[in-house]
Amino acid sequence: MKESKVLIVIPARLESKRLSQKLLRKIDGESIIKITCKKLESLTAISEEIIVATDSDLIEEEISDLNFIKCYQSQIGHKNGTERCGEVAAIYSDCDIVVNVQADEVEVNPMLIENMIRLMKSDEQIDIATICGPLEITDIGTSSVVKAVVDHNCFAIDFIREVDNMDHTHLYHHIGVYAYKSAILLDIIKLPQSKKELQRSLEQLRWLEYGYKIKIVHTPNTTMSINTLEDLERYVANEAKYDPK
């Protein structure tokens, strides 16, 4: 049995609705996109390529000194990062598993990605996997934090932004990393947008509504992504708090 080939893609659109040009925003002098990329350097050992798929010359220039990263200028007009990943996956057609790491996941843990890839390789029944951590009290009322509703078999049954008064027992903090079988990725980007997806601006709801299952890989530590100016300010404040200097 041949070893599955892995491709890691970081979709990196320049503009963002909630924080303009957020991937170029600096934290201690380093851009968000570069911080995320550097966290993934160790994964060159298990991935055919690590590719930033972007619509921007500015982002390409920003990461040009990272020798372990390849930059791909993707088409303009993609609705989401998954479509951008799909464009790259169609070119690297010999890869069996495609990992999508959202470019604002500045605390992404490469060991978790390895675990997710290992799970995908060991269980051929898993078409899509993603990562979840514990939901903090402060996250419950924060709409920029996506919550996954997970069943007892560790499959996602819903993704939400607003919690209201629902039971928190099976709620988890969703982390913006996915792994797909390449053929599944190429299928799901062709699906029409679903009603729930449009209502909540969460593309993974489309996959659930069309019958695809999403396996959850749990982590005891929640990581932070930068979605809003408030997220950025909170991350900078936390970094300053733990600065050993």
C-alpha cells in the first residue's frame, strides 16, 4: 500500500471584512501571515509542499524570504479559503490529503496537524477532519469564535457563532485547520452554498448539509486566531503579559 502524499495550503486573501489587510498587521514587528507560516516549518518533513495561496503581490513579497514556503498566485473571486485550496489541489493532483491552515491561526500547533494527518491516513472512512479545543467562558459570547457542536463519536453536528442559552456540554472552540481527502475537497468546492452557510458565514455548514461527515481531533489547549481588531489587541496584550523580559 503506497504512502499517502500530503499537501499543506495556507489560503491568504489580502482583504478581510472584519479587519482590513489583517494578514499584514504586525505583532512585535512580524506580520500575522509570517507568524503562521513559521509555525509550520517543521511540517516540511511530512508534506510534499507548503504553499501560500494568495491573491496579493503584497503577501507574496511579505513571505518571500521564507525558503520552505512556496507562493501561488490564486484566482481572484474565490468565496472562501477552501476554494483557494481546491485550486491548488487540482494542480497537485498526485497528493491524497490536503491540509488547509487558515492564515490567521497564529498559535497553530504543528503537532496537532501531524495527529490529524495520521488519523486521516489510518482511517480511510474519514473524508474531512478538523481540530477543536475547550471553550473558554470568555469565548461563549464572542461571535468571532466559532463553536463546534460535537457528538459522542467525535463528529461535528453543527457549527455556530451565537450560543444563547443552549447546553454547553458538547460545545468546543473550533480551530481553523482542516484536512480533506483531495477528491472530497474537489467535490465540496463545487457544491452550491447552503442556507445555513449564508446565514452564519460558515462554509463548513455546507459540507454538513450535503451529508459529509467532519471528524474532530481534540486538543486540551485552545489556540487563538486573529479575526477582529479586538482579537489582535487581546493577543498582543497576552503576549506582553507572558514576555519573559
